[in-house]
Amino acid sequence: EKYGPVLVKGSHVFTTYWKQVRATSQAFDGAGFFRSEVKGYTNTNGCLVLSPPRTVAPTPQQTEETELMARKEAEKEAETREKTDM
């Protein structure tokens, strides 16, 4: 496969997870590059080509939170309509 992990390093990239030594050592290689979850490759023009994003299903908790937020928004809209109809 031509796609490999995209490694990132620079002043704009964080260097450690706060008080999480193990997470930091897993996220960074020995040279200090951050191992992103993005895959890509450099083409013949020297441009970085990223792999298409993969679809990740939401967790049950995320689904529940989204539904709760939608219900609250619908309730607010209904209240606003009731006030303007009076």
C-alpha cells in the first residue's frame, strides 16, 4: 500500500500529553514526530496526498447526546413559535 502514517513535527504541534507519559510515548516516535491517525503519501511533485477519510460510527453515548441536543433545540423552537403566535 502506498499510503503510510502522516508524521507531524514543528512548533505548531504539541509535544506531550499532560501528565500522561505512556500516551506520549505511544503518540510520538523517537525523533519527536507526532503519529497522526491520517494516512498519506508524497506524490512525484512532492505534494502530500491524504487518504480518503474513513467513516466512523458514533458511539451510543454520542448518539444519545446528539438526540438530546436535537430534542432541546426542537423544544426551544416550539417555545419561540408559541410566543410569536400570541
